[in-house]
Amino acid sequence: MTGKLYLCATPIGNLGDVSARCLEALAAADLVAAEDTRRTLQLLNHFEITKPLTSYHEHNKREKGAYIISLLENGKNVALVSDAGTPAISDPGEDLVKMCIERGIEVTSVPGPAALISALILSGLSTSRFAFEGFLSVNKRHRAKHLESVKNDTRTLIFYEAPHKLISTIEDMRKVFGGERRAAIVRELTKIHEEVKRCTLDEAAEFYSENKPRGEYVIVIEGADEKEAASENEWEDIPLKQHIDKYIAGGMTSKEAIKRAAADRGLPKREVYNEYHKGAKASEE
């Protein structure tokens, strides 16, 4: 008989948020797999729980995943926790869950705190439809492509960001979404210095140019206006050449029009340039 994997949500700041069921699952587990064993040991010590710990994180998930699976297949119960909040959201717990499902190992959720949900309900923005976008890539081109892909999404968007990248991320968002787009910049959730800054992206850029970011951040962005999004997405049903020619007719240079069309379609500028001029040459012939 195989064991069971428990996905245990732990506090994101305030220890009072831990659930009785979470403590029961941690106390009953044969092993606790943690993103950072030092942080999890502090949690266990606070509640006087003594359990063997093993690290499971992005850089060892392959070998440790195999180790945890072997224990589960031999009837051991394992509790998985992240540094804080709900595991398997923007962390390697997602991979461990897939491995368990593939092998017929039972997985259960012990629900609790999740930073993205707490930030969303504090933001004052629409909660009826939203999309969690996680962390943006450190690669500049990939970041831009990611933001462009959701620019016209009418759902509320939620991102995670580290303090040392917050200013550049807000600047990238201003360029793509526009400075008037409303946002909520949330940090230190459930802690003494919890802060929710509700503002436009222009106001956020100005504030953080004068105030050094501290703590982990959740950025909640207002969805695009439905009418504007529909207008900007008109190109989806027209050929590439017509798309570019429409921008040129509106006063852009061909270079500007190609760059804009490439961004609209999420394609490399060079690819759009070649395709456009190939089409223009063919029409001349």
C-alpha cells in the first residue's frame, strides 16, 4: 500500500494563520519535504513538532523527487511545504504532484494561506475573473513577450516579484500596459508592516523611485478595458501585410509599424520584417 502526499499550506507571515489540520498533517507525516529546511524547522519548533526534514527545491527536484516518490511507494506519508503559503504554486511542488499522479500515488491538499489570493482581495480590483502570471522571466525579451501576451487580457492579472527587480518590472509594465493602468502593489502580507499601495503604474514608478522596495511583492494589475482590447485585437483576423499597412496609413513609418505588429502578434521583429517585405515583393510582381 502506498503512502500519501500532503500539500500543506503554511503561514505567509503570521503564525496564527496555520490551520489545525496543517499541524496534524505535519505531526503525522513520516517526512516533511521543504523548500528551505531552516525556515520549516523554525515553524516545526514553534509548534513543538519533531519530524525528519529533507530539502526539495528547484535545484534538486529531479533527484529529491525520485527519493520522495520511493518513500511514498513504500508506504510512507510525506508532507510537502513551500517557504510560505501554498505549495505547488510557482514552485517545484507542481512537478512532484505530476509524478505522484503518474504513479497512482494519492495526493491531498491541506488548504490555507496563498499570497496571490490575499493580495487580490485586498487590491480593490475585480475579483470575478483573474489570471495568475507568477514570476516574470529575468530575460528582457521573454519578459516583454510575456507582458505583451497579456496586455489585452480583460481579467485582473497577478504577478509575484522580488524587491530587487520591482522597479524594473513596474517600468516594463508601464511601457506595455500604459502608465494609467490601475494596480495594487502588495508587500509583507499578514505581517506587522503589511502594505497595500493602490495606484496607477505611473504613480507606482514615482513612489518606488523615492522609496526602496523591501520585502516580497505581489503586483495586482487591472484588466484591459474590453472595448479597447477588442479594438486592439482587430489584427487577429487580417493578414500580416494588411496589419502593418494599417499602421502605416495611420502615420507610422514602416519600421515603427513592423515593430508594433511584431509586438501585437508576439513574433520576432526580424521575422515580421522578412515576411512583410516578401509579401510586398510578391504583390509587385
